Amino acid sequence: MGENNFNLPPGFRFNPSDEELVVHFLQRKASLLHCHPDCIPDLEIYSYDPWELDGKAMCEGNKWYFYSRRTQSRISGSGYWQSLGVDEPIYSSAAAQKVGMKKCYAFFMGESPQGVKTNWIMQEFGLFDSSSSKRRNSKMEYSKWVVCRVQQYNNNDDDDSAGLSCMDEVFLSLDDLDEISLPN
């Protein structure tokens, strides 16, 4: 995995919620405000295949984070990103208002529409363009920037295939007691 280019104390991890990505990172980027620490790099995602992100994007565990310009073309060298469905709104917990939108994409190898789906997923976060933001400040670039989270899922990442806890295994083993013959 790639190394982070900023200096955080040991034990600190970058694991922002959807709301935090939109409110604390993307809004500051779109408003041209400095973010400290400035840990998410700018990257033109569609110039790279997802497995090439290591060392180019901010990495935490098996997730890569980066800013990108919004674009219609989602084609890379080996394939393309295809939308997985409807957009999901992101709400501010403080103001209970919509602050952003999340779009999910899967990476397909090959040419559209015959590509083969891979286990690479991208979540693209954009700012919600409310009527108040349509009166744009010259510094605002709401529609130009997105922040992305790319992750490669394994079969073990599914909730259904999660391992059993030690206590679950103990309780399940108790079901076998009726099959055990005890000495008289």
C-alpha cells in the first residue's frame, strides 16, 4: 500500500464519513480554502486504472482518496467506470440539510458495453447545487470538483461472508452436544 505524504502521529487513521468528505474536504476544495492537513491529492482518475492508484492517491487501508475534476468520460487505459444506479444524497448532521451527492461506479475491463465487471468500486462525492449556491461567488467551483473513494472488494468484504466471533463458534458448538455420547 502507498504511504501517506503528511505527518500524522502514530495511531491516527484517515477514515472520513461521507458527510465529512463533502463538508470538511470537498467544500473547502471547491471554495479554494486551505485544508489542514492537506492530505487528499488532485488526480485525474480516468488517466489511470484503479490498480495504479497506489502511491498516487491518499491511501488508508484498502481505500484510496483523491480529488478529481468532474467529467463525462469515465474511460481509462484498460476499461471504464460504469454507474451502479441512482445517486444517494449526503445530509449534514448539524443542519439536517442536503450537502452533497454520492454516485457509485464499478470498474469494467475492456470496451463498453461488453466489459467484464471487476471488484473495483468508486464512490464519487459531489456538492449539492442548491439555489443559494447558484448565486456563485467567483471563487466557488462547485460543479468542477469531486472527491473520490476507490476500493477493491474481496469476497471476504461481504457482510454475509463475515467470520464468526469466538462466542458464536462456542454457541454453535453447543448444538452438537446431543450427538456426543457421555460415559455412564
